[in-house]
Amino acid sequence: MSDHIAPITGKDTIARWLAHPAGSPIIREFLAAMSQGQDSKDLDNVTGKIQNLPLNALVELSQGKLTQDAVDELVRQANGGVIPEESNAGASSARFTGKTVIVTGAGSGIGKATAEQIIAEGGRVVAVDISAERLNQLAKEAPEGSVATVTGDITNDADIESIVKAAGERIDGLANVAGIMDGMLPLHEVDNDSWERVMAVNVTGTFKLSRAVVSAMLETGGGSVVNVASEASLRGNAAGTAYTTSKHAVIGLTKSAAFLYGPNNIRTNAVAPGPTATGIEGDFKSEFGQKRLGPFMALIPPVTTAEVLAKSITWLLSDDSENINGQVLASDGGWSAQ
């Protein structure tokens, strides 16, 4: 690569890669290979949806089809065989110094990004997930003493007790991030097991942990709770029936708690993400659902990253949002404005 061409890294967006003289032919060839079988119009549509994502985000978005090593190789090709140092500019402040925050779904996606943001700002995280391996990796990469891991199921009462115990004497915040999708199944195709599983994780688990945490916050003088809802909590054409219903319930839980406990210095808000690059499965398992929902999915804004969503969540968790209670923050790239 010529000396006058600025380096490009995995932290740069797809749009920047497409505009980069050395990166453009490499990323175009890569995207074409990844989209074999699609015509040029479909490829342009996919590229438009992911243009704001950093190249590194495609690793998780691909759900195992693309490795970090493969991405690193693209970076090498665009930079004359070397991987340039990635800047850490824009480091976080210290809004969570001395605070303990529980984060569910902390092993991956938005939950992991939220935990990492809190840790970067001086906080201690009680990281909760069903995957011990992912939690151990999070703890391994974090400063000593900044992470307490709890492998468990938020629908299980004994696991709820373990989470609260791990937090210690004071809980300053709770980010209810853990959730599952529903295969975009319409009402008439939802079986009992699918309905109960989605409602258990997305609603009952959020309810049980919130109940325990709010009880603790009442004893210690307050705190902040942020529930991760969804664009599906704001409209009926973003997901299947079970998921949509569950996320509407999360908004009801949010508003009720905000009203009831606001005078006790406990704020409860929600973030409604739009399209986000995470490992959560969002495939259609219904021909009926795909036919009806598909045209609306074509209108969604470009996909963003879990790190961007973490910024919205941590803002609501922090004292920066001290006058915000009972609100739903649509962090969706403008989707809800349609």
C-alpha cells in the first residue's frame, strides 16, 4: 500500500471501506463472495443495511460463518500485509465509579457491550448469562475485581438469589438485556412451548429479577433500572406474535415500576433497539410470517452495533439521565419515525 493512503482497520465502517482506495476492491469482492446467489440489486440492498457497521461487527452478525481471522486477513490485504494499530480515541468517562450494576445476557451482544462500557467507566458488573464460557471470557478480559459472574437462568428463583447475593450490599443499576426471538411466527402458528419459552425469558425473567433488585434498592435509597424492549414493543410489524407481545409487556412493566417507585429514587426506563448486529437469531420460520412482514423489513434503517446500543443503555443507567423516568428510548436509527 502506498504511504499516502491512510490505513484502514476492522473498526472502520463498511461505508469507509467502500470509499477507501485500497479497501474498496477488497471489501466489494468479499461482500460478493458472502452473498453468492443474490443479484446485484439484492447485494446493494444488503450492503446499504450494513454500511454503518464496523467490519469487525460482521463476525458476530454472521453467527459463526465469518471468523475474526478472516476479517484480520482483509485488513492485512488493505494495508500492505500489516494490521495497523487501532485507536482507542473517545475513551469513556467514569460515570460508574464505585457503582455495582447487574447486566443480564452479558455473555454476548448488547449485554456484553453494556457490561464492557460500565467496566470501562469504572463500574463493577454482576454479569449474568446461561453461558459460563462466555462469562469467563468477559471476566478474563476485564480488570481484576470488576466482574462477578453468575451462570444462571433468570426465570429460576434460586439463580435470582445468587445474582442478588453476588451484587453485595448495594445494587446501583440493573440492565435487563437477556431475551430471545420467536422465529417471526404469526399467531395461528405459535405452539404452546414457543409461546411459554419466549414469555418466560423476555417477561417472567425480567419481572423476577426486577422484583428482587427493586426490593434491594428500596432498602438502600434508590437506583436505575433499564429494560431492553425492542422496536417490536412500538409496532406490530417488526417480529412474530410471541416476541411482539412479550416486548409490549416489558413496556408495561417499565411504566408501572417507574410510576410506583419514582418517589423512592428508583428510575425505570426502557431502550427499544432497532436492527442491531448481535448473535440473536432473527430468521423467519414461517412462510406466512415472511410474506406479511418481509416488505416492512425492507424499510428498516441500516444495522447498528451492540456498542451503540450500550451507549443508550448506560446513559439511562447513569446520573446523566437523572430526570428521565418511565420513558422508552427508541435507539433505532429512526425506524420508529416511519
